[in-house]
Amino acid sequence: VNAPAIVLSHCHPSGEPYPSREDVRTTELAIGAGKLLGIDLLDHIVVGDNAWISMREEGLAF
């Protein structure tokens, strides 16, 4: 891929955009894996029915 950075995003089937504990843990693991590969994780966006949340802006896992 040769990407210097990535942004993760996923939807919650419940319609609520609030990150779960599993979302936070997955983000922490992705940050660690990215460090090993030299790829920055810029953000993880969780999308609900009518809203979205930036885990970086919320201070979750970053």
C-alpha cells in the first residue's frame, strides 16, 4: 500500500455512534501495529444512524 497514514471507520448496527470497549481496544491494537509498520493511525471514526464520533477528538485510545 505504501501509505504513511490511515483512518479507520466502521458503522454500528445499533445506530448509536458511541465507541464500545472493543472499539477502543481494537484501535489501541491498530495503533501498535501501525507503529511496527511505520504507518500512523490518524483517527477511528464510528458511524451511527445520524451521527459519527471521532475517537481521536474524544480522546479514546489516542
